[in-house]
Amino acid sequence: MIINKSVLIMAKNKISSNEITLRAYDYDIESYLKHTPATYDKSHEFLLRWINLSLGLSDKKGHILEIGSGSGRDALYIKSKGHKITCSDASAGFLQHLRQLPVRTLELNLIKDALPNGYSMIFANAVLPHFTKKETGLVIHKIYNALPANGIFAFSVKQGIGSLWTDEKLRHKRYINFWQPQAIIEIVTQAGFKIMYKKMNAPGDLKTHTWTHLTLKK
């Protein structure tokens, strides 16, 4: 596996894999946006099915917090369905992009920051793969504690074994951690969540992507 020089320097300086990933996005957000579909196509069939089902479980009078909004595509779709949504991201580059869209946006680092209260649903598509297994367990418990009774948490993880550094869609490496479905299911149930929907082996917009979609209730 080849890792670019910036990753090696940051690793030597004991900068976390998540911080390296955030900087990778900041360095090259335009490449990511260029290689990520701005609208849905046939490859997003399972993604849309999961989003729509999750929205159906959420109180339409409630407010949704999206973590790691990135391009804003999912948030704009959710808003178009009549739901109130607040975008968030820890990447300065993505925040600059999101603030040009007609959505409320806040800066939020899921690992470092306290989660704001008042949201009936938390949505995180393709965000948790950037966390180590330890970090993932911590943020799942943090989200559980932040949600009200019957609150909804919908998130996705990449299926596979181990972890890697990838420059897919970017010129800089970012961290990806893979999950076997049963392993992530054990973590969310131990945290106290009830599984409302699960879809394993869901294809993504790239052939290298296979996802597990989960929708949970507190």
C-alpha cells in the first residue's frame, strides 16, 4: 500500500487518522465534488430506499441533524421531502461549500464536540467509515445519549475487513475502516438501539463500494 508524504508526516506527528482525513478533504474538495454525483441515478436505488424508509420513521414535525453533510446532496433531498434539516461537517472545505446552499449549516466534529440537543433524528451517510473501531463505538454511544426517547439514528458503513488509506476521488489519502455487518449490529444493540431497518450488501455509486444501511430507534 502506498501512502503519500503528507500522511506519513502527520502520522509521525501523531495526528489522528480522522484529522488526516479531514485535511485530505480540505486540500482537494473540488476533486471530491467532481467525482461524486450531484444528483441520484440508478446506482442509488438502495440508498434512496433507505433514506425514504428512515424519513418515514421520523416525526415530520421534528428536526433532523445530518453529520458529515459533504456535498449536501442528501440534505437537499431530505429537505425536498418536507423535513427540517441542519447540515454539519468538520471539514472547513465542505462547510464553505455547504454555506452556499439553501440549508442551515453548523460546524461539528463528531469525535471532539458535544452533540446539540433538540433533534429527533440524526443521519450520517458514509461518515462512520472514517472512524477507527474504537472511535465508532464512542460516537454511537454519544449519539444515543443525545437523542430523545424514540429518536432515530440512520447511518451507513462500508462492508469488508480491516482498514486502508485510499485516494479514491482525491489526490490525498484518507482513512477507511470496514465492517462486517454483524459486528456493527452488535455495537449498536449494546448501546441500546433497536434496529428498525438493515440492508446488507447494498451497492454504491462505485463498484468498489458495498454498504450496510442501518436505521435505529432509541
